[in-house]
Amino acid sequence: MELNLLDIIKLGRKYIKLWPERPELAQYFQDYRSVQIARYACKFLPAVAMFVFIMQLYFGGYVLLPQAVVYTLFILSMPVQALVVSGIKADKFLPPALASWYKEGVAKFNQGGGDIKLSVNKPRYIDLAQLLNITYRSMPIK
């Protein structure tokens, strides 16, 4: 699917919000770690950027204003980069082994009394995140 940059960023934001925060998922999915890093970047790096900007102006005065702006923009670009990478990953199709596991998971959930309508034809990583979110939402955290 062709997406523009804004749609990719929105998809990345949705992707990192959908992944359940369950530590046991780190054993099975590499994406869990990247999602955790993206969440961390989006949560803390804007504050770090403002701190860097203010401290450079405080200790160096307005002489360091260009340098402070460059550092701030660089640090602020990191959460955007994380969202872009997450959005691109979310739009990719699952590999065949993971896709079959995903299809089995949707079938098992629907046989167990659930009624989810997720894509079974060429599932993407965003579909996997939705399935994991649905299945882990009702389970208590140990």
C-alpha cells in the first residue's frame, strides 16, 4: 500500500500503541524490543531536547543559540524516526511462518467464542499487533 510520510507516522504511532506491554513477548518477537525503544523515544526525548536547549542557552548564552537549535532539532528528530521505522514495519507483510501462526491464532480465537475480523489474506505486522492486543487484553499480568 502506498502511504505518504504523514500516514506512515500515524501508522507507526498506532503500531506502537497496539503492541501489548507484556515482557514475555520479547522471547518470541523481535519487534517487542523495537516497540519499547520507540515508546521510550516518543515519551522522553522531547523533554531531553528541551533540557539540552535550555542548558546550552543558560551556560553559553545566545552565542550558542545556533548550536542549541541544531542539537534540539536532532534530538527531536529521533522520535519521528522511530515512528517512521515503526510505520514502515507495520505495513510490511508477515513472513510465511509467522503468517501461518497468525492465521491459526485468529482461527483459535474465533473458535473459542470470539469474533474478530482481522485480515487473513496477506496479513501485515499491524494485524499481528492487533491480534496480540486483543488476546492479551483480557489476560491478567503475572
